[in-house]
Amino acid sequence: MTVTNAQRAEQARPYSGYHQTWIGQSDVELTRVGPGTPCGEYLRRYWQPVAITADLGEQPKLIRILGEDLVLFRDRQARLGLLHRRCPHRRASMEYGVCETRGIRCCYHGWLFDVDGRVLEVPGQPAGIEEKIQQNVTIGAYPVRDYKGLVFAYLGPPEKQPPFPVYDTLEIPDQIMVPYKAPFGCNWLQVLDAILDPLHTAFLHSRISREQFSEGFGEIGEMKFYERPSGYLGTATRRVGDHVWVRTNELVLPNFTQAGAAFAADGTKARYFGRTAFSRWVVPVDDHETLCYAWANFGDRADPPEYNTPEGLELIEQGELFDRPYAEKQRFPADAEATEGMGPITEHEKENLVPSDRGIVSYRKRLRGLIRQLQAGQEPPHVSDIWAGPVPTYGGDTVLSSPIDPTADDGATLRRMGAAVMKIQFAAEDKSGAVRDQAVIADLKKLEAEGVSQ
Ligand code: FES
Ligand SMILES: [Fe+2]
């Protein structure tokens, strides 16, 4: 970062427009994701969602991720393949290829490729040429898997492929998980930041726009940030009438995010260890475009099924529809407007971070550390290093009855209550599934009955 003290002094003066026209630098280390970049290498160490399974028909599908153009297809045996876009013969695009019983055939001269990129056929050549090509040429291919309606890919070195991570929220009985994707016309980091920014919920999603979720979101509440073995948490503890509402947002590095319910929790009714509205990855398409791939979760512990519509999925993602008139975007901005409005890659050098940005500061610092470690040869951690089974996560809501005590400092009560609710969840971290749920819920009810001491 290169902001000089003179520039800082100039921008503190009134009418400082002239002095602020310098162009600030973006954080190159955390924002550039193409092949060979430090952050791109780091992100390639993790499974990433690249498509919604139902969007893949009989034709190959052109996709772009981490600055690479790729072709996803399903052969006639229903095996998934993910290949570099260009054919290794004379660079035709495999998006025009034909899916066959085994693999995909290039449209131009009929070379046939298996899902792992090996050349199966080189038709129309003299004897011996096919074998020679098979020995010396492949098309770039990546491992893929279909999991609950999302296609995931691993774009890293084959020998470093980690186990596929399964989070506890992906295995909640009776929960309906609906895949969706949400486009953002900007760098991944500025989309990711919002998950550890509980303050924006009160302003962007409530006071500034309109009540995009519920009235309680307009309360700023007491914010706290936690670092856990699995990632980062940002909690907002709000008073809503006689209730205290502890809402937890979550980031598992590098880019898996969860939050509380969008519509089921509004702080007015008791809720014990409610779980996340979405289980979502913030996936860089390239340096300037991002696609969030997610499941919206419906059921008793997530959002109500009436939001299981195309529009409902967008409302869960950002409180407003994505495609709407400019005048409406101006009047009722949501996450897309806030993040895209920063420009394709924000000028990080021009940010002025404050205490409510602590979560963002912490995770960016850790991200930078992991990227640098990888450059130095140390592989980044995976949740499977810590947990053999489903990874315990936290995104969700707890709402407890706790009438206001007029003789006490309610801010202090909220802070204690928020900390107590999180402590209960941390204490059950070694348990999983229904056993963990029961332990957490029993302790939350006990906390509700006994209250927190002043
Ligand atoms: S360009 Fe693909 S077979 Fe020739
Ligand atoms: Fe938001």
C-alpha cells in the first residue's frame, strides 16, 4: 500500500476533491485469481462449485471459473467431464463437441476425448498416428462430482486433491436444499466481505433500502467476531421486544459462507439453534466477475417453503431481485448494488476501515498468510484435517425470551447473552448431528430460563 501521509492529510480537509483524484491500488494479492497467481493457486486447492446439475443438458456447457474457460459435459454413460475449452488438435471449442457413449468428440475433425482428458480416437489418419497422439497428447481435464444438485470441480494439482468437504448443514434430515446461483459483476473478495459485515444488514438491508427481510434487521445490535478452527464468525445480538436475537454469519476459508434464516427468524419468536438460509460458495469467475453457487435451505430449521420459488431464492440471497430497473436499484439497493458499485475491483488502498470491519480485517489477514505460505511451499489447511465426519458449522439464529431489565444496561445484557449463546455452541463442537443439536438446544433453553448474570 502506497498512500502517503501527505495524501492522508489532504483528504482530511474540506473540499478535497482535487487531492483525492489519485487512483488507489486494489489488493492484488487477494483479488487476482487466474492460473499461476498466488491467490488463484490457493483457491485451486479447494473443491469449488461450477454449475447447477439441472442446467447441464445433453449439450456441453461452456463455463468460466478462476479465469479459465472450460467445457462441462455429461457423456452417454452419465459420467461428468470438465475439460479445457480448446481442442488440442487445432483449438476448436469443445462447447460444439458431441457427447458420446464414452467421452466427447470435437466438432472439427472428430477427435474423441475421455472424461479424464485422454485421447480415445484420432480418426482419418494413417496407421500409427492415433497411437502416437494418444501417447503424447491430452486435453486438460479436472475431476468433477455431482453433489445434491451442484457440480463441484477441483482445479488444483492432482496429487494435492483434498477430500470433498461435507458440512453438517448439508445433512439435516428433512431439510429441502434447492441449488441456485447469483451473479455479481465484480471481484470475489468484495462479495465475500459482506458475510463478515453484520453492520451492513442494518443499513443496506433495512434502514437505507426498505425492510428487505424483517423489521428486526434494522437494529444494529451488539457485534462480535470469533475465529474458530473451521473459520470466522460474525454475530449480531439484537433486542426485539422481549426477545434477544443472536444471529451468526459464517465464513469457512476460502469461500464457503452461511448465515441465519432470511425470513424464518425475525427476533419476535423463540428459536433454538436455527440453521442457515443458504450454504453458499463465493466463486470467482475471473478477476472481475463472481458467481455465488448455493443451496437455499427450507424446513423447520431454515426458511419457510413458500420462498422456494425462483424469486424467493433471489430474495434469500440479497433481499431484492437481481434483474430490475435502475430506478428501483437506486431506491432499494441490495448486495449487488453495494458490491458492484465499488467497481470491478475495488481500490482497497482508499478504504478507511473501522471497528465494525474487524471481521473483514481478520479474515483478509489470514487469507494473505495462507496464500504466502503456499507460495513458500506449505499447503493450506482443509476442514478434513480437523474433522473426520460432517464439519460443525454455526451460521444460524437463536432467539430467546429475555424481557428487558430497566435497571440494567441492556447493551451489556445483549453482549453477555450473545457470548453465552456462542459458548454453548462451541462447547458442543465435538458432537455432531442430532446429538449436538440436542445438547445445544437443551443448554439454550436453560440459558433462557436462568438468564445471564449481570
Ligand atoms: S480441432 Fe478438434 S479435432 Fe481438430
Ligand atoms: Fe447483504
